[in-house]
Amino acid sequence: MFIASISLLLCLAGWLLVLARAILSLRAHREFQRFGLPDAPAEWPRVSILVPARNEEEILETSLRSLLALDYPDFEVLLVNDHSTDRTGEIARRIAAEDNRLRVIEAADLPPGWVGKPWALHQAAQAARGDWLLMTDADILHRPNSVRKAMGFALARRIDLFSLLPGLDCESFWERVVLPPIGLLFAALFPVYRCNDPRSNLVLAAGAFILVRTRVYQDVGGHESIRNEMVDDVGIGRQVKRRGYKIWLAYDEGLVRTRMYSSLAEIWEGFSKNFYPASNFSAPKMLGGMFLWTSMVLLPPAFLCVGPSAGIPFVLAAAVTGLMAILYAGTLLQFRLPVRHVFTLPLGTVMLHAIAFSSFYRYRFGRGLAWKGRTYANLEEPPTR
């Protein structure tokens, strides 16, 4: 009983910390959400929008047309067709023929030591003419005012790199089970208020929307400085913050949205490529952290099954489970999902733990990390195509 009570008290402390971080982060989000569209400056800075695309035919036309419908007055779109084997290049060239604000770049062969997405973005940045760069993915849908609001906020707050977390659309069973727990985990590990604090070395940026001053991007070495990093968005944010520039991460419902993955296989591959690299290839850090997180999620409901006869452990388990359910319900509402999915949190967490272990195993003992038809057996060596 004593060990059970101590374990549950530790779980309670952990979830109270998650709650405190969520409240403080919500304040940071609201600062941007309440920011009204600014009065037009004498001249809006020119923005170059960089879009890496590899086999994105299903969503590309919709996403490109959402970019070309932006109400921002001065921008260009540079799409890099990264050796696509589907109709990605054909779709992009057809739209470019209709609108000269879009330029299509055919990616050169992947050089040794580079990961595919940094290489594509590097080529786009080399051809860009803007005072600011907006890096976004080919599956992101933008509201017309997304860039104007982000730019107005960045100029008003003198921000050097501004990133927007995208809204995620979850349609299939596994999307609804696995993606919200990942969102909750990231909110716990990377609280926005700390990412935005220049005194903290914590960094998070979302590849869906990274708006950065061109001169700052060049000063930190651009994507060449992170050419072998799988988690390139965090890598760029880290480089910018290390040099003392101001970064800001925010979330505003609906400004940018995406359906990240559509099946369990895609979810597994997508996060397997990120989990182990995101831990700086530290097995104790990643696996130990996932064990602690999984324990926080699974232990309280497990003790509830013992029943009221357990005494204090049952009371503690009920309190922790209730707090956990409230926090997860908030996450589900952000995902526009019914709160009844709180009951799938244990299953989603187990799947998340399995994906993390798969990421570690595939890199250390398997064929390597795979993404978009490329395999990265060693990120210090040339990847295979």
C-alpha cells in the first residue's frame, strides 16, 4: 500500500505539472489569438513561401491554391518537386502556368550527408527573393489571412522566427486514438511559454508554418547547418534561438490545418522517423521518458480496478485519473474530437510507446529510419534512395 501510494502521489505531481504548463502556455497562445490584424505598414516585407513536395498529388492542388489565395500583398511561392514519382510535378507546373507567383524547382540529386527535406528547402531558399521566408509543408491548408496576421504579429513584437502549430484533422480510428496523446505529450514536454522565453534553451517549431527573417536564416547557416537532421523544424528553431534571436510559437484555431496521416501505417512511419532523432539519439532519454509517461497514464486507472477496499491508493487513483481525463478532454477539444475519446487514452499511449521503441530499434538494429521512400541508416552518412 505504501509503494502504491507513493507511486500515485508521483503521478499526481506529474499531472499537476502538466496542468500548470498548460495554463501558462494557454496565455502565450492567447496573446497571438487576440492580436488583431494590424494596420498596413508603408510597405509589407516581401515573403518567399518555400514548399518541399514529394509524392503529394492527393492534396497538392488544394494546398497550393490556399497559398495563392492569401490576402498578403507581396509574396512568391517556390515549390521544390523532390523526385516525386506521382503527379506532384505535373500538378505544380499546371498551376504555375496559371499564376506566375508560383515557381517550380526540380530538386537536384540528394548529396551525401543530407536529409531530403532540408535539401529541398535549401534549394528553395537559394532561389528566394523575399525579405522573409515562410517554410510550410505541401499538405498544409492556409486561411487567407494566415501570413498577414503572422507577419503583423512578428513585426509588432520584433520576432525573428515565428511558428504556428497547425490544427490536425483526424478522421480514421487510429488517427483519433494516437494523434491526440502525441499532442498531449508534446504539450507536456515542450510548453509554449518556455519555448518563447529567451532565457530557456527549450525549442519547438512546427514545420507547417515557420516564418523567419531571411537575414537571420542566412546568419545561422540556413538548412546547411542542419543538413543531416531528421527533425528539421526544431533544428532551425534551435539554431535561431542559440544565436540570441527572438522566436515565438503559437496556436490559432484554423489558421493552418492539415490531415497529417490517414492510416496507422503512415502514423507509425511518420513518428518512427522523428522520435529517436528528437531525443538526440539517446536511448535512455527516449525510452526512459516514454516509460515514465506511460506509467503516468496507465497506473492510475489500473489502481482504480482494485476497488474502494484499497483505501488511500484508490482515492489517489481516482483523483489522478480525474485530473488526467480533464486535461485530455481539453486536448480532444483542440482536435475537434468528442470527449468520449478520453477512454482511448491508454490504448493511444501504448501505441505511442510502441512507436517510440520501433524508432529506436529500427535505427540501432534494423534497416534505419525510413521516410518518403528514402532510408537513413546513419544520419552521419549518405542516405539511400
